Amino acid sequence: MICPAIASPSGLSIADSLRAVDCLSAQATASAFSRLFGTHGALTAALTIALTLYVGFLALGLLSGRLTIGLGTLGPRFLALGLVLTFATSWAAYQTVVWSALTAGPDELASAMLGMKGSASHAFAGRLDDIFTAISEAAERARAAQADAKGTTPADLLTWAALIFLLGTVGVLVTSRIVLAALLAAGPVFVVLALFRGGRGLAEGWLKATVLFALVPLFAVLIGVGAVGVLGPMVEALDTGEIAMAQAVAVLMAAIVHAVLMALSLKVAGHITGQWRLFTHAVAAPADVAPPSMQMAYHAQSLAQSFTSPRTDMGPAAAPAQADERVRDMVTALGRRAGGTTSSSTTTITTAAPPASAQGTSRAAQVGRSLRRPTSGQETRS
């Protein structure tokens, strides 16, 4: 199949350029696929080694007990192995699923949204060719009518408008098709890398890049249709009589807005695919986890209760003694920090469990009251 030339002798046509790029991209991708994973491809032996290693690692996991024999464990792995074998060794399957979905899929979606028959990109490019031709002819007429004018003339503004209009359109539609074809030509390599955990990041990046440049023509057509609808009446008004400076300025501004909108279509597609995660899944924090300040307060309250609440696992006789021992150690540590000494041999401290109604009273105040209140028959000295 012989593809048409990108630029015809009569001049550059956006629609013809898109058709030529699509044809050349399909041929280049098919040729690259056969050279990589064809019958005598350069990476056929590497593909065999990679698949052998994958099956060997799977067998070792089953023998060592890290993997269990079950549908939930082995099913996804064998499915991934089958998909890799299909898309990496068969150009018919790769072209039908991957190539068609990423090149023709967005174009058909744009046609359905705009109510067009056939390719929406080619129809949009044909409308752009009509506007570019009308602006170029108007610039030539204005230059012939104002041949002796000095300074910036309407012909100069219209020439700049035609150039910006052409660059804004070809710079997005045509270049995105070329980059997409290059990514799809190297696609089988990244499909094989998706089998291994170390190469899944590269496979995910490749998939995000291909989807990005596949969505760019879709948004370029949808956004550009509105810009062309605004620019059309301005261009039609150039055919009526002499071209004024205000008309040329309006056409130039409309061409600049069209170029900016074409560039924004690339940014919109980038934002959509930027947060896409395919192989990695973030683990969400549980909803019932308390903030750090509440957790610290809870641990402090539990620690205070452990000093005053008797333990029930050691019997009723050992519980008061253990509570007294804990409070005595705490008071001794506080006295040493303050520079004093505490005689533990002659000091006896009795504590009682706080009532449930005194939750608002601090634990420190309760310990202080127990120190100031001596019991009968006992003496408290500091």
C-alpha cells in the first residue's frame, strides 16, 4: 500500500497530512512489530527466556509454599501470561485490539458526540483547510491593494494569523499522531515487562503515555469545533470589499485563541491520565483511627489508671499493695527530681480508687490529697 505525501505540490493540507500520517504510522508500526517479535525478530529469544523465567518463578513459589493452588491465585497469573503471548506474538491481535482501540476509538467517539459520519478528525481538518485558504487569499488581496503602505498592514496581520492557525492545528493533531505511532511500535516490549514486578512501572508509564496521546485528538476536535464556529463568520467577512485593520486584528486574535485551545487539549489529556494507577494500589487508612492528639490523651489516661486501679488477676490481697508500691515509686522519682530525699522505709501511703463521678478531677490532685491525708495509726513524713 502506497501512502499519500504529507505535503502536496499545491500546498500544505491539514486533512491530507492527517491521512498520510495515519497510513505511514500503521505501516511503521507493523514493520517494527515484525522486526521485534516476528519469526526472525530481534527479541524473539528474549521473549522465550522471559516467559520461561516467569513460569519458573511461579513453580518455585508453588513448591516453597508462598503461593497456593487456587483460582484466585493462579487465575490472574495465567490470564496475564496468555495476554502477553497473544499481543506480543500476533500482529493481527495487537492491531485489532491495541492499535484500533487507541487510534480509531477516540475518533469514533468524537464522531458520535458531534453527530458526524466518518472520521471526525478528517472532517475537522477539512474545515480548517477551508479557513486557512480563505485567510491566505484575503492576505494576498490586502497586500495587492496596499502595495505602497508602510508599517504593519492588514496583510501582515492576516499572514501571521494564517501561520499561527496552521501551527496550532498541525502542531497538535499531526504531532500527537506521530508520537502515538512511535509508542505503539514499542508497545510489545512494555507488554512483556508487565509480567514482572520490576517492569510494571515502565509498563504503566507506557500505557499512560499512549492513552494521553490517544485522547489529545479527541479533545482537540471537541474544543476546536467551537473555536472554528467563532472564527468562521470573521473569515467570511473578509471577502466583502476592502479589509480594514480592525478585521485583521480580530482574525489574528481568533487565530491565537485557537492555538491556545489546541495546546490546552494536550494539558487536559495530561491531567486526566496523570493520576491514573493501574498496577499500584494505595492502602487507605481505616476510618476509625483517632487523631494523634486524641491517641496521646488516651494513652496518658490509661497510664494514670494503671497506677491507681487495682489489678484483679493477682487476688484481692495483692492489689492494694501493688497500687501503693506504684504510687510510692512515682512520688520517690518526683522527690529526687526536685532535689529532695524520700524515706521509703518510714513512709506509708494509702490510696483509694477514685469514684466514677470524679472524672473531671486530675490524677495529680488525687495523688496530692492522698499524701496529705494520713491514716489512723500511721505517720507520714516527707
